[in-house]
Amino acid sequence: MKKSIILLLFILTMFSCYNDNEEELYGPVSCDVSAITYTADVSPIIDAYCVSCHTSGGTAPGDFTNFSELKAKVDNGTFENRVLIQKNMPPNSQLSNCDLEILQAWLDNGALNN
């Protein structure tokens, strides 16, 4: 009896934890990228996922609290390569498809500081 309860708890524990993201659970998220601005759309993503490492004294090169340093990474292709092609940035989390679409639209429109 005791072994059965332990086995049941083990099975419940194994199948109760998973790492689905919002899009996998609910389907594609509607993402309007028709009027992307740095201030309203891109900056919040950068602040949430990049600034903790890309800041003065941070562990990664470039201070992304300073637009000109972020733009330098955009202009030399590093930002697009790491975030949108290799998708290995940010290293400790995954951007949503909507965040990726916003960043791609921003790049496609010249990566303006608007």
C-alpha cells in the first residue's frame, strides 16, 4: 500500500511539471507590428531581458540603457544574429514569438529611436 502511494505521487509529480510557453498552450498570439516604436514596444523588451547583463558593469558587452550602444550592436549585425537568428540571447529565457516579431519589425524599419 505504501509503495503504491509513493508510486502514485511520483507519477503525478512527473506529469505535473512542464515548460510550455503561452503560444504552445493557447495558439499564436496576435501581434500587431504595424506601428512599432522603440519607446513603446522595443525598449520594454530590452529592459526586461537584456539590461540586467548589458549595462555599465554588467557581464555582457554594451550598455543597453544607452540607445547608441544598443544601436552599435544592431548596426554591426550582432543583435540580429544573436537574438533573431541564433536565438541564444537572452541566455536564461526565451522571447515570445510576439517579442521576436516586434524586434524584427523594428530592425526592418531601421531600428529607430522613436
